[in-house]
Amino acid sequence: MKKTTVSFTAKDGTTFYMQCYVPFHAKERKTATAMILPAGKCFPEDYNWISGLLCRRGYLVYALYQRGYGSGVPEINDNAGPVQKQDMRDAFHFVLDQPMVDPNRVVVIGHSNGASMMQQLAAEENFACGVALSQLSDRLAYARIAKDFEPGYYKRADKMYDGNPFDHPEGYVERSCLHLADKIKTPILAITGDRDFITPSIWAERMTKALNEAGNTRSEFIAIEDAGHFFEHYGFHGDQRTEVAEIIVDWIMKMMPAE
């Protein structure tokens, strides 16, 4: 496989970069492709454990350098808000336009913020399947609960989303995906560690339940035992990224074979 960097210009004129893994056969025909949306403040290199395995299994991979984190200036992390969602849309359409890409065989993989945005994209666009890692599907409900159990987050959210979640729910809903479940026809694999204290697994479980109830019965939820938000092992025993990568790739191969 070959690892390279590509670039595109977004609608607002910003230059974005994407890490690209190219399998050996990709120059010969349109190729099944994965696009990776990192979590807030994360980089494509943080997901090499997924990218490398996907490429070795025959998938072309593009991973986005986010605005301020390898692309563009200034640094922007609006928590799956309008700026980051538009950046994602621009990246998605750039990937679809690449000659090596089979536009009918694209999987979008998102982590944390990226997982919410991936499912928001799935409500707008058709792609073969999606993977949501460590997602927070309902920021509004989470923020309302946080008033009692995590007051620090509640105060930060008040500033980030232009008001508290009781009186000004709009900014929270805009960054959520649970309410879009009936619009998402793309099968989604949701994976969260059962020791994830940043985005507890209940939010991924609820999203999958909503998708299934809306008729998207190929969507699945998997909880990784003793794993945290970044699939680190709870305690002093390393991480479980290798196991998680195998689960992801096996599921993608079932939904969207590379060959």
C-alpha cells in the first residue's frame, strides 16, 4: 500500500488536507473507499490503527485533517456545529469525485464528534454504510442531565451553545443525531467502550435502537468490554484498538466488500 497526502479547496476557499492510504490495485479500477472523520482536536494519524488494516484488506482510505488541526486557520472546533459539518460535506464530495473511488461503495467512519457528524451526513446523503465510534447521539438530553451530575460541563455548554439546554435547545439539537434516526437509511455500526465516561455507551445504544425502530434493521450496537473513549483498556493494560479495528473491518466487509 501507498500512504500519501492530498488536498482540496473548500467552498469558503480554505485548503484542506487528507491522509490517503492507497491499496495496490486502486489505480486499476474504482475502489471501495473509507472516509474517516476524527474526533475533536484529533488527527488522521490517531486512526492509523483503522486506516492501515482497511487498506490491507483492499480499501482506499481518506482521513480528514480538521480545520486548525492540519488544515486551514484558525483552529475551529465547534462540536459538530455548522462549520465542522460544512467541512465534512466538502470533504465527502471531494472523496466521491476522486477517479479511484467507487461512489457506490463508500463507508464513512466517525469518532466522537465525527460520529455525530457522520450520522448527520447519512440523513442528507446516500453512502453504503457508516461506523460511529464513541458517539454522543443526544447532546440536549446529555446537557440537561449534566446540570446535576456534571455542573462544569453544563456551564461550558451554556457558553458553547449560546444558552442553557432548557431555555435554548436549538444549538444542542443542531449537534445531535438521535432526532434524525427516521431519515437515516444507511446501516450504522455503533461501537463504544463500556467504560467510556466521556460519551457513555447508553447514547450509542439509544441511537441504534432508534434506527432499528425506524426500519434500519441492519444497524448494530457493540459495547467493548473494559474500554474507554479511545478504546484504551481500563487499568494498566494498554488498549483494545486492534480488537476494535478487526470488528470494524469485518462488519464493513460484510456490508460493503472490497472486491
